[in-house]
Amino acid sequence: MGKQRHEWFIYAPHDNEAVAKYLQDGDNRFEESAVRDALCADGKRRDLWRCTETQAYFLWRNPQSRIKIFNRLGQNGKIRDVTFLFKKDRRSLKKKRKEAVR
């Protein structure tokens, strides 16, 4: 059995047009990356854009964009909100302890 990969999605209720333009990136088939009415792990249905982890991070860093980032493990996993993974304060406890000792 091979290693399963995460599939990444962006949910942008207010900035849909800006996200679509960014994800288009010269490709006219970017509409195929839209996932319509996807059932998420929290029980809500959302329209999501399929992307890479790098694209999601780049869009999340933009202070004007108000997006949420979702992912799922493999093709059939539950789509879950993982926006917290991109927060600035997210560091391991070991690093925090080392800084506190100094």
C-alpha cells in the first residue's frame, strides 16, 4: 500500500473571484478544480477550490483575503478545516521551551 497524500482546498466565501484568478495561473481549465457542494467533516456543505498546500499558504498570508483552508487524506477522506495549521504562533513545544530557557 502506497503513501496516501493530502488533497488541499480553499474556501473563500467573499473573495471567490480573486482566488479563481490566482488559481487560474494561465490555465483555462481551472474551473475543473472547483468542488461544488462538498460535504465537510463539520456537516456543512461548501463550494471549494482544489489547490496545492503552497498555493493555500500564499493566499492565506494575504491580509486582505478571508479564506479557510481544508484538506483530506486520499480521495475519499473527510474534508476538514485545517486553517489552524497556518497560524503564525504554531511552533513545537520544544522550540518554545528552548527560547524560554535562554
